[in-house]
Amino acid sequence: MQQIIVFLIRNKTGLVFILLFSVAFALTLKSHSYQNSRFVSSTNLVTGSVLELSADIQTYFDLKTQNEILVEENKKLRHQIFNFKPEIDTTLVEFQFEMDSLYEVKKSKVISNNYDAIDNYILIEGGSKDSIFEDSGVISSLGIVGIIDKVGANYSRVISILNTNASINAKLKKTNHFGTLTWNGKDPNITNLIDVPRSAPVKLGDTITTGGRSLVFPDNVNIGVIENFELDENVGYYKIDVKLFNDMTNLGKVYVIRNTRKPEVLELINDNSE
């Protein structure tokens, strides 16, 4: 207490000045509407700027959560798209039945990604513990990524479409002319569609999608657009350069697609009994 009294005595002049200045400032604001409005406006401006900055910071840190929500919603939408079936006209049938889902979709993310070798592989999150199986397709929001060839307990390896051993059924979206998607080991942005017959009306800029004739990818999953093509007169087939929708050098969130009826189909194909 004694120290406080000593402090007040030593600084009485300054304290009196601050007190009188505060009273005068308050009286000025009260008696002059212009100064008062300017002061209030300035205070509101500062407060608004602080609140806006705070909201921006909160939004930034919330981006990861929002992104996870969008990925989950995207997974559900893709599941619905891949398993969409036209409504059945019940007037034409004597019974109704419920179709099970043909394709199962799981979300994942890329852990490591090779794209500068001849035969490239990708490592993704999720393995046998997550009910992920070999020969499942992997796509991103833009297009196909590859096919799972090995599954561990927690991770899976994907044969990238940038792999000379990859061979995927694909087609011209407009005309349904089929071919085989391969990679020549050169440009990570370009793949090749081969074995497209000369009867196909090939045009620059046309979209290439999955063909749906394999047991891996559903029909009409995006791949890319035609950037260049040439006809081999000797064999009568086109060789088409396809510019990928995906940036294969920058992959993040992906989706694993499994054909739930594939085991049944393979069992019938391999059944040699009479």
C-alpha cells in the first residue's frame, strides 16, 4: 500500500493530466456528433477487421475438416452413380425385387506416387483391414488412377496407368468404339489408346472413358481427351494420344472401386466342369 501511495505522489502531475484529458475527450465526443460518429465508425472498422481476420483464420484451420466432408459426400455420390439403375416399370413385371450394389466405393489417399520411371506404382492408405482387395480400380475426382495389385494389412499398392504393364479397356465416349489404354513410358500426361478400328470417327478433343467391359472399372469413368491420332494403314487401327484429365504427378484423395460380383463371374469363367 505504501508503494502505491508513493507512486501516486511521484506521478500526480501526469495522472491528473491523463484524468483531465479523458474527461475533456469524453465531453467533446458527447457534445459534437461528428467527432462521436467518427470515433464510433473507427471503432467499428477496427472491430470488424479483427473479427474478419479471426473468421478467416478459423476458416483456414477448418479447411481440412470441410475437405474430409466433401470427400465423404463425393464417395457416396460415386457409389450412387456407379450403381444407378433405371426404374423398373412394374406394370410390365409380376414381381418386384431389390438389386444389391454392384460397385463398392471406399475413400483413400495417396501415400507415395512414382511417375518418372517406366513402370510406376502408387501406395495408398487402406488394406485388408479396411476390406480392400486386389484387382480393385482406383480413381480420383478427375479420372482413373490405376489398379490395385498388392494388399497389405494397412496399405495397398497400385499399378499406375503410367505403367507399361497396365492394360485397361477404354472407349470413345461419343461412339462407344473400344480400344486398349496403354502407356509408352514417356510423357506422364499422355497415355495411348490402341486397337481402335478405322471405322471409328476419331476427332481431336473427343473424350475417352472406361469401356465397362472389364471387371475392374464401371462404364464411362473419365480418362482424358484425344490430343493426337494416326491410322496404321497396315493393320487398320488407330493409335490415339490421350491427354489425361488427372495430373498424375500430383495425386491426393482417391477412391477404391470394387466389383462385388467379380468373384462369381471369375468362378463361372474358370469352371471347367461339364
